Amino acid sequence: MIRHGIAPFLECSSKGDARLSAFSARLRSHGGRSIEEIYQAAKVFEDGSTGLTWREAKGRRAVNMDEVRALYGRLWDEYVDENPHLLDVIAQASGLSDIFGQPGNACQATELWRIRGERAVPATEPASAPTPFCGVRAMPPRAFSPA
């Protein structure tokens, strides 16, 4: 299991919000294929085979893992671009999880957490709120008591 943020976690898999599952997330820009199908088919194996179904490729280590990992991230970016309402869904979550996620493997919760951090305005902060930075952390005002 992979978790980002704090509980309660929004489950990003077929066991939770299926819209956030790589098996259910289908891209119009890729002919309606799922992120999982595209990602697995992009793998190239030592014997030169590629374009396999997700069942044939899933769990196998490819020789082009860096490239397919980068592709996986871009596919999630495209999916959120095609479904901008989902940005609000992940922005309102205090945490994201993937019950099937394993360290070292591509993970939808990890990609969606990245997108949340890059694009989402925190739910507790108005969209127009300035984000000042002066290099010093602001301290809350202290009560003054005359001597």
C-alpha cells in the first residue's frame, strides 16, 4: 500500500474512487484506452517484445523503465487535463492511497499527489489568496500586557 498525506485517505484504485484507477482512467486523446493499457503496452522487454496487453506486461521489468515511468506521469497529467473536475476531488482530499501500490513501482496515488501539489489550490485557501514569502516565518501576534 502507498499513502501520501494524512488520513482520511482517498483510495485511488478500483477498490475506492474508480475514476482515479489506472484501469478505469480512459483518455479520449488515446482512443479511449486506459492509462494502464497504454503504460503496459509501452514497455519494451529484453527480448524486444513490446505492445503487449496489460495482463502480459504487468509485473514484468522493462528495459525502458525510465521512459515508461515518465510516460505514466504524463498520462495522468493528460487525464486530469481531460477531466479538470477531478482536480477538485484530489485537492479536497487530505491524503491519497493506493491499496495495490508497491514502493518502486508506478503508482496512481503518487502521480495524483504530485499533480495535486503542482496544480491544486488547497481547499482551505481561497484561490485569490496571495502567497507572500519574505524569508521569515510570520509569528502570530502576542498579547501585550503593560508592566
